[in-house]
Amino acid sequence: MKKICEERETRNSFGLPDDVMVNIFLRLSIKNLARLRCVCKSWNDIIMSQSFVGFHLNETNRKPRLLIFRYGVSPSYLGFYHPKCQQFENLHDPPFATRLVDLDLLGSCNGILCFCSTADHSLIYMWNPLNNKYITLPKPSYNPRYLGFGINSMSGYLDDFKVVTISANAKAEIYSLRTNSWKVVGDGFPRSIEIYGSYISCPVFVKGSVHWCARYSCYLDSKCTWLIVSFDFSKEVFHTIMLPDAISIDDDAKYLNVLDGCLCVFASTVCNSFRAYELWVMKEYGVIESWTRQCIIEKAQKFWLPIGFTTKGEILVRGNCEHCGNALLSYDPNTEIFECLDVHLPYFSIQVLTFVDSIITPVPQFVIKG
């Protein structure tokens, strides 16, 4: 906050010191902050200062929200889920699409959502749903088969958003918002690896890299080894991360996620004719020996899927609820109890992401160094 005040030593038209104004502004919604930017130049300068944007993001990171996206079917919806009151708050439709059903959500980072068209993956958008600002990315040279979204956390800029694409012939390109341009990744994607493509297996961004579940290509052997392939947005290179031996060779599906800032994986298995899942967490990023089995979820139904976590660390599940059929459930690993959250889910096509409020606008050369 001191840094903010050093940037502007003058008092505003109300005679209040800037540090007082900053404290007031930090308590306001994104919509109100957007309105106050139009009141006077001094307020706009404070709200759009590099330091205030970073300080505001630090505050909102302490109270993330659950974003639910039901896609691929009509009607689709996008909005925030409030666990305390068990209410769903719909967001308005994005300005770049007439139907949510036509979009795939690639991820959420620093208050910015990244989408691509389901029909044409080369149509990619970044959007802040709270101030309704967006950008349509220029098309990459190669038609993407897989995509990943994140930020270069090493650059010091909170808006250094990146998108990486992988084509069917293993060509890889990376887009930078700050330059609004694409460039080819020199070595491309490893040809010996095949990404596990599934409507419920989404890329995961953590520790400066985007991650996918994958398998080594071994057409003559059904026991292809599972692994994680990642793309480092700062070094612009692909890496591989091996899974624990206990889950790396079986045929059952794997789903990536993030728990308390750690990369984790749900490993599917069958227990007494019921679907079960093991949750493995990588306690120290990049250290294979730090993989730890957190829990086994056995007491469940025949058809269910883990799809994320609540902000308190409970596991979110798509399963069957007695009073509303297929629904969103929460599972507490400590008590082994499922609770119905009263969100009806007639189909499997649902994503749950963590979202933080942000005043960042996704436009090229919007410099907000933290």
C-alpha cells in the first residue's frame, strides 16, 4: 500500500490521502470500481495503478469462488456457486458468443477466463466476466487439437497470459497477450506421447505450467504407461512428470486437478463392482517421490465422477442424489459423507474451477507489474 501512495503524493479532490482511498476502493466490487474510474482522473489513476491491481488481486486470492460451467448441451450455463447458501449465480453470456454450448472453457487465471470454439479450436477468447472486457486472439498457424491456458508467473506481470496449442502433427505454438502474437515452439510436442483427450479431462494450470494427463504411445501394448505432460510458460518448453507406480500402468482413467496449490490426480478403479477413486497429491512439485495417496473414495455409487474441490478442500462429485437425481455432491474425506448441493446435473459435461475477482482487462500491452 505504501508503494501505491508513493506513486501519487497528491491528495484527491476530496482531501483524503491516497492510502485512505485505496482502503475504500479495496472494499468495493469490480462493477463499482469500473464506475468510479469515470468520476475523476485521480481516482482512475489509483484504481488502474500497477500496485493497486496487484494488491487487489492479493486480497481476492484469499477468498476464491467456485465457478461452474455446464457445457456441450443446451441449455448451458456459467456462474458462481455459493456453498454456504447453496445458491447458483448465473453470469451473463459472453459478448463473443451467442450460445455457451458452442464454447469450451480452457481455464481460469487471475480473473480471466479463456475459451475456444467447440467447432473451431483456432477461435480463442480471453474474457473478464466481471467487467465484460474480452479479446479475440489472432488465429494460430496450425489448427489446434489440444490447448492450454495460463500465465508466465516469472515475468512479474499479472497480465502476462499465455495460450499453448498442439496440433495433430505435434506442432506447438504459444500466444502471448502482451505482444498479441503467436510463435512456434522450437521442439514441438513430444511425438512419443499421446494426450488423454476426454470431455472431463481438462488441462490444469499450477506452478507456472499447464498440465495434461497422457500416455506413452505404444500401439502394440495395451499397458501404455500413464504420465503427466506439462508446458512451462516461462521457459516455453514441455516436460514430463511420472505418476506413482501404483497407478501408472493400469487402464483406468486419470483426471488432474489442484488441491491447496498442489498438483493432484484422481485415479479411477473398481472396488466390489462399484467405481472408486484414489486421490494422489504431489506434495513437492516436480519431485516424484513426493506423490502421496491422500484418500480412497470407495463408498459411492456405480456412476460418479470427481470434478474438483470446494474452497475448504472437500471433493466435488458428479453423482446421484436421492431427491434430485444426477447432481453436484460434496464429499468430506474425513467423515466419508456425501452431501447433495442441490445443483441438478443431467449430463456429465460440467467443469468446476476456482475463480478470483480481478480488474485486469485482457488487452495487449496492458502493463501491470506486481
